[in-house]
Amino acid sequence: MSRIIIIFATLIILFPSSGVSVVDEDKSKFPSFSPVSKDSKEPVVINGDTVEYSETGKTASATDNVVITYQDMKLTCRQAVFHIDTKEVYAEGDVFLTQGQNYFKGDRMVYNMDTKTGTVLNSSVFIEPWFYGGGEKAEKVSVNDYFIKRGHVTTCDKPQPHYRVQSKRLKVYLGDKVTANDILLFVDKVPIFYFPYYSHSLKDEHPGVTIIPGRAKNWGYFLLTSWRYYFNDDFRGRVLIDYREKRDFAYGVNLNYRIPDMGDGILRTYFITERKSEGWTWSLQDQPKKGGQQNRWRAALRHRWEMDPLTLGTFEYNKMSDANVIKDYFMRDWQRDMVANTYASIIRTDENYTTSALVQKRVNRFDSTVEYLPKLDFTTRSLKIGPTNFYYEGDGSFASLAKKFPMPSDLNYFAKRVDTKNQLQYQANLLGWLSLTPFVGTQQTWYNEDLERESNTIRGSFFTGIGMNTRFYRVYDIKSNLFDMEINKLRHIISPTVSYSYKHRPTVSRDKLKQFDGIDTIGFVNAISPSIENKLQTKREIGGKLQAVDLARFIVGTNYDFGFEEKKGGRLSNYNLSFEATPYNWMRMLANSTYNPHVARFESFSFNIVGDPYGAIGTTGLSETVYTDIEKEKWSYGGSYRWNNNVNSQLEGELMFNITPKWKFTTYQRFDIKAFASGKKLINKPGEQEYRLSRDLHCWIGELVYNVSRNSGHTIWVMFRLKAFPDMPLEFERRYYPPNFGTLLPQTIQRRIQ
């Protein structure tokens, strides 16, 4: 049959007959309608092998190979009846409706093209970003809301999904959430879990349920589970229910919340009643008090409130049962050395000044903490004085201080302090290429008492100095693709910097003051700090355009102290050397070292290299992309070497590569060439090894992980990750974290006046 095209628009009909049937092989004789209504300038286009129009009923009927298009919608089926007045279409037979990336399929459909609502029988649907579903009846009740009766939801696009969540009533709020009542979780055809109610945010990349079984030396067999809950965008989180053979059950609740006009935050809690079991022992400070059991727990709250565009408030509370609970159960937090202070702060930043208020209190008696009850601070920016090149900077603060030492020590310090600092600076440019910045200032501090409990102690200090810097460069007309490095001209930039700082000996020595923070430690300074930066730049094609990139940077600097307190004579400090290179857009190298000229040897050295040809190089773990698409990353690597003279020497690295398109292997290694542990010196000892085998299971990523640690022994666990939800709430696998590239500054080694 030939195809006939008829264009309809609401309320305006240009065909005079009450019934028309068109079946013709000569397309040049097809009738064509393109009316435009007063309500819409965009017509509904109907294609079909047979199209009939009824003026009396104001309907258009189409059969066989029917295609109806309107705006971003496209409907295909075998038969359709379109009502022109209401823009409602009745479709039957292999119905398929697409709108953007979303689609509906079914046996029969009633759909309103104007309101974009309708019903599909025996349906299957896809709704962005990941939602596949189907059921007895699917309804689109509004532009963004869907309802599925006696249906299922999944992230698997197979006709017979590998898993599904089945429910009598499913609701999908596009761009918001999915909710369901009385649901069963099926893996293949086997029911696994029952939930009376389930809600999942479409904005959340965490899976609804996470279950990780395994075995560890200190835990025995374990099962770690995480269960997401979602009330709305403002209140959501997860419930943790864990079991460890050698330590019993543990429970936790995490809450991510947002209070309108008052900020957002996260609450984390965890509790376990440990029982002593054969095969492991408590550390000395964690010995149980009675019955061979000990309660261990953690409660942490962090709240952030942007009061207005200039004012930020932050509150953090961290309470723990003992000093080692974070290390034992939250390895990721412990590895990142997260701050566990309890404080509240308000910071207001203007173009001319910054004011802040800080209250910090110790809540864990095993911590050493400086308490601020409170600390008030006011700092000006560099303020230009009239039509001159003079600038003023000032700082003033008041603090009620307490230095608390870990219990059972009762050696605590208390003091009140007022500190002011004022500096006058002049900015000049000589000969058009040399920048000079001389400065002079004074710092005055009042203490209600000193270390010997003498009251009303005032300390004064005068400081001055000058900074000098310039820049030279030359462009070399070099175009080369040697080793595929893509060189389009080279610009060599040399930036020497010299600063001189002098701070007169304070009127009160630091040895006579209680020490709380950096304000109390100031002393005599008479030093010059030279440094020089060499930079190579080239242009590379990024995003279809040639852009300047730093090919390599090398910075070397030192300090020369002309005298130390009561000592005479000068002394050259260690040389600080930093090197960063980007030979390719996907490779970064960073090296730092210190050299002691007095003994002619290096004191420390570190080197990092990262390669990731299929993704962006950042500070996140190199293996994260394996969880969303196992074929996306073919390989990547990262490694570091850290050496400190007579202290330690360590290698660390991670390598990830595809064995086959469906299998990926990742390994993490930490090797101690020299280290100290438990008072013993270790030579050439593995610190930790981890091996991860990942398998693409279509909508899942399955992982088998084996870890060997000097401290924790052997651990093995199994994980299944949904590709739609790559983030994992249970984070204890080991990764290599590269440093922050692009942060080298010539002033890194410069001594600053405090």
C-alpha cells in the first residue's frame, strides 16, 4: 500500500467532504493539508497506508504503518483514531510512543497530544535516566508523573530483566523519585525480599540496597548491608545493619537533610556491642569494662548554612566512644585523616573585609584540643589608600582559650587573648618589568596571664620586609608530534621571586607564654627567601580548539636565615624542589624533594604519576568508572614513591585494565621498603595488597575482592553494583588517590610573617 500524508491542525479543516478514503500509488495525487490553528502554529502530522478523515466527527483514522508526530512526540502503531478538537489519539497494535529519550510500548493506548497524558495497556516503558518498567496498565497522569498498575521497575533493559522490583502500585515522578507499595525484589524469577514501601530518588546515585558478604581476620565472616530510605529531597539517607562473626551485630542510621532557608547537613550514627571472641583482642585502651563486652559507637553531625551570599555558617559535632573506633570501622575516614573536632563557626566575607566567630569545644576526652570559647576575628583585605600605591592590611581577634590534653592528664591551659596586626604596603613597578612590594607593620598581643600566671601581659613585635618578582619569556616556533606529545610552539617563562622578611624579637618570649596556636609561637625572623620558577607552555587541541597548557613546571627555592634568637651567624635552609609535568593530556607527573646543603644529601623525595587515557585526571579514585561501564575504561594507572631519610620509604600504586570486554582486573599495592611498626623496623615488607576482579553482568557489575594487610590479615568479599547507581555507601576497599595537580606556586617555599 502506498503511504498517504495528511497534516491536521486544531479547529481548521480545509477538506470539504464528510468522508474521504485515499488509496493511491501516485504520491503526486495525495491530498495534503497544512492548516494552522489560532492556538498552535505546530501541526499534528499523520502518516499511514490508509488515512480517512471525517468532518462530522472531526476525526482522522489511519491504518497500517501509522506514524503520528507532534512537537517532540512520535507515535507508531497499526491503527489509530485522532480527535482533532481534543488532540486525543486512540491507538492499537504494537503501540510505540517516544518523547525525547522516554518511550511507551503496549497493546492499546489512549493519549492526549496536548496535555501529554494517557494510558497504555500491557505496557513496557523507559523513563530517563535509568527507569525500565512495565505492567498491566501504565498511566502518564501529567507531564512528569507516571503510574504503573501491577507492574515492575528495573534498570535492566532486557525483555526478561535480570532483576526487578515488582509492585501492585508504582509511581514515577520524572526527575524526582520512584515510589512503590507492597513490593517484592526478584532476581531472575526468584523472590528475594519483601518491602511494604519503597522510595528512590532519581537524583541519587546510591543503590537502594547494598549487601556485601565476606571474611576478614579480625571480623571473621561478615555481612554488611545498607538500606536506602527516601522521604523527599529534603530528608533521605540509609540504615546500616551489619554482622561480624567475631564482633556481633552493628547498627547505624545516616540522614541527609535540608532545612529550607537554613541550610543542609548530614547525620551519621553507628553502634556496636562488641563481644570478646577467640582470635582477636582489644587494644589496651579499649578493654571492655565488664562481661567481656564493650559498647563502641560514633555520632557525627555536619551542618552548612549559607545565610546570605556573603555569610556562611558551619556546625560540626563528632562524638566517639574511643580513639580507635574510626580506624576499626570507618577505614576510609581514617585514611583521609578527617578532622573530628566539634565547633560552630560563622564567616562573613565582603570585598573589603572578613569577619568570623568560632566556638570550638572538646567532646572526646581522649583528644588533645584547643578550645575557643569563643574566638572573634576581623581581617581587612588589601585596602588602597586614596589615589596612591599604598595599601593597608589589618587583623584583630579576641579569644577565650583552653588547651585540653588527653585524659587522664589534668595539665590544662586557660587564657584570654586580644591580638592586633597592622601592615602598610607599597606597590611599585620599576623599569616596567620589576615589581617591588615593601611593607612594614606591627603586632600587639594582650594575655590575661602568661605561663607563670602573671596577669595583663602585653607582647609587641615589629616587622618589615620587601617582595620582588619579575617574569621573562621567549617563544620558540617549534611544531612537533615526537612521541605523540603534540607540541604547537613552546613558550619558556622564567619567574624569579625574592622576598626579605624581618621581625624584631618580641617583647615577651614564646617560652613565657601558654601555647595555643600560631599567634603564640611568633619569634625573631631575619631571612631572605629566593625562588625561581621555570615553565614550559604549548598549545594543544582541547574541545576542538587550540588552548594553552602547561607542559612542565619546575620550582626551586630556599630560605637564608641571618640569625636565630640569641644565636649569631646565618644559616641556609634546605632547598625545596618541585616539578610537575603534563607530557600528554591524559598523563600527569608530580615530584617534590628537599635537599640539605649542609650535609650534601636529600632529606625527602616523593614522586607521583597518573595515566588515564579514557577519562579526566582528578583526585577521585582511578577505578570509579568501572562501576558504571566496565568497557569505558580500557586501562589506567597511578603510583607514587615516598622517601624520608632515616624514617621511611614506601611504594604505592594502582593498576586497572580490561582482560576481556567483560572482565576487568584492578590491583592496589603498598610496599614498605623501610618502615617502623610497633617499635620495630621493617625492611622490604608488603604493607597491603588488594586484587579486584570485576565482571560485566549487563545491568550489574560483579566484583570479587581479596585484600591482604599487615594489620588486618586476609579479607575477602563479594560485591554487586548496579550500573545505574555507581556510588557505594560501604567504602572500605583500598584505592590510590593522586595528589592535587596544578597547585604548585612559586611562593610555596616562601617564609611568611605571621
